[in-house]
Amino acid sequence: MAASIIKKQIPLSPPFLKGENKPAPRAIGVFDSGVGGLTVLRHIRQMLPNERLIYVADSGHVPYGDKPAHYIEQRSLSLAHFLIEQGADAIVIACNTATAAAATSLRSRYGIPIIGMEPAVKPAVAASKSGVVGVLATVGTLESARFAALLEKYAGDVEIVTQGCPGLVEQIELGELSSTQTRELIERYTSPLLARGADTLILGCTHYPFLIPLIRDAVGESIALVDTGAAVARQLQRRIQTELPERYAGDASVQFFTSGNEAHATRIMSMLWGRTVEAKLLPPAFL
Ligand code: DGL
């Protein structure tokens, strides 16, 4: 079973290729409930152009936002196991909901750098002039103990108004980045935050940056939109430099996997990644 690998069984230093004196190429594993993590992957690609990257969209189980934490935790353990089997020696949980549900178990189980994502409360609080910050995120993220702790630590005197966004992730998974239905959902979710006086909106789900043009249309130019993709890529780069200094990055390839329909994932991922890619189905043990 996926969860059977324990910390001490994961190789911490890269193995050497037969007959060569340089380490075998390793990879950075990135996963999300679906295609949202591609908004993080593009920052990683920019910042670490020579790394081999492996992306898994758990499309067979999307959305995570309305699922119980233990379900997401099991899926995350399984996907991390797969990525490590493929050679990942660092993992990015490119999903706020999965970070809230599973970052602690992943870190206690696997002895490799595991980088998670959280809604960017700290920079948003610093940026707000009105003293009201809105958070758009999944219900799972907003209800998590991790998010409560984040507010406790960074909100200070700033009022934080949260808004769960059911249905939005599904629209993005369908590739509906500009349909009337998507536009209506965005109006519905952003208008209460603006009515409360928010001048800064946190995009607390990795899917949402794909909707920035529509969100802009809905909220206008004066509202700051805060996203964490670039910060996560920078943190990954720092962790690799300090914790895996001898690694050999390899062939700069990007591989894509899905636990859902391969043809659909191939189409949507190609559209969102900006070039034709092939999404392969995960092996049955990980579906
Ligand atoms: N992209 C994810 C996040 O950052 C999860 C979306 C979902 O599956 O509900 O929270």
C-alpha cells in the first residue's frame, strides 16, 4: 500500500548511476487535486529551469475542497508515494486544501523536503490599507485548524473575511475559464467581500490564479490580488540548495500524470500549460 513507506526507507542521498560518478537525476514531485497546481508548476519551471519535474493531478478525486480531511490525507500519502517511486527527492503540495489536511503526516512519514502552501495571510495583512482582507478558498481550507492557526498568528487587527467557493474548481477542471457560469460564480463570491470593505483578496486555492482576468473584471483594478505560487517556488529553490546540494537535476523534462480521464486531462493540461503535453494514467495502485 502507498502508505507503507516510512521515513527511514526513503533514500536521502541520490543513488549513483552505474559506471558514472555523478548522481542519478532526481525529480521534483508536484501534486494537486487537479490542474490548479499548474499555477505553481509554472513558477517552479521558471525558477528552476533545469530540474526534472513530475506533476500529478488527482483528477479522479477532484474536488478536494468538500471532502473529509482523512480522505485527502490518504490520497496525498498515495500520490507522494508514487512521486517518490518515480525519483522525486522533494515534493511540493501545490494545493492549499491538501496542505491543511496532509502536510503534517507527509512530513512525519517522508524524510525529504515537503513544501506546502497556505493562503497568504501575512503579506495580505501587510498590504491592506482598509484593514479588511478577503480570502477566497475551498471550504476544506477555511475550516481547517491550520487556517485558524494562520489567522491567530498573522491577522492582528486586520479583519479577515472568508468566502468558500463551491463550484469554482469544477469550472476550471472543465477548462471553463471565461464562461458565463464561471463569471457568475466569481461575482457571487467576490461581491460580499467587497461589500465588507476588503481592498485585498487572497487567492487561497491554486486553481484560482487561472481566473485572475475574470476576478479583475469583477473587482476592478484597485483591489490587490495575492497569490503564493512564486513564493512557494522560491522556498523550494532555497530548500533544494540547502538540503540537497549535491543533486544532479537531470533532463529538465516535465511529466504529467492523472488519476482521472487521460484524454480530458491531456486536453485541459495542454491548454493550461500552453503547449501540447500528454497526461498519463497513474498505475492502478495509486488510483
Ligand atoms: N487547488 C486546491 C487548493 O489549492 C484544491 C481545490 C479542490 O480540489 O477543491 O486548495
